[in-house]
Amino acid sequence: MLALILAAQTVANVGPMGLPAIAPLIRQDLGLSLTQAGSFISAYYVGSILMSLPAGWLADRWGILRMMVAGEAVITLGLAAAGWAGPSRP
């Protein structure tokens, strides 16, 4: 069980931990200033901030394991959708 949780967290953190590494490429591609690029990257974490309290309430109500599995599934779907997204501009 511990190995499964570790693997899930590792996969889930590929997105957030990899984003700063490609920030210069994002900045160049979208023509952003340093301030705009910082705001763009920070926006990635807004979902986590907004969902922390509701997720804790759901974990208390339905159990930690169920919510961890559901959370990892949502993250996986989001990262997969981002990977399949087309170009941001024509």
C-alpha cells in the first residue's frame, strides 16, 4: 500500500515540479514578461489552495483512502488532458 501511494504521489508531482523547469520555454513561446510568467506558473497552484478545505471535509466524510485515490485520478486525468491539448495559438 505504501509503495502504491508513493508511486501515485510521484506521478502526481511530475506536473507541478516540472512546470518551473520549463518556465523559460513557456515564457518565450507566449511572449510573457517575468512577472506574467510568474503569475502564470503560480496560477497552477490556485486549485490546490481552493480545494484543500473541501478535500479535508470529504476525507473525513468518505475516508482518506477513497479521497486519495479519487484525487490522484483527477490529477492523472488533468495531466493527460494537458498532454493531449493542441497548440495554444494558431
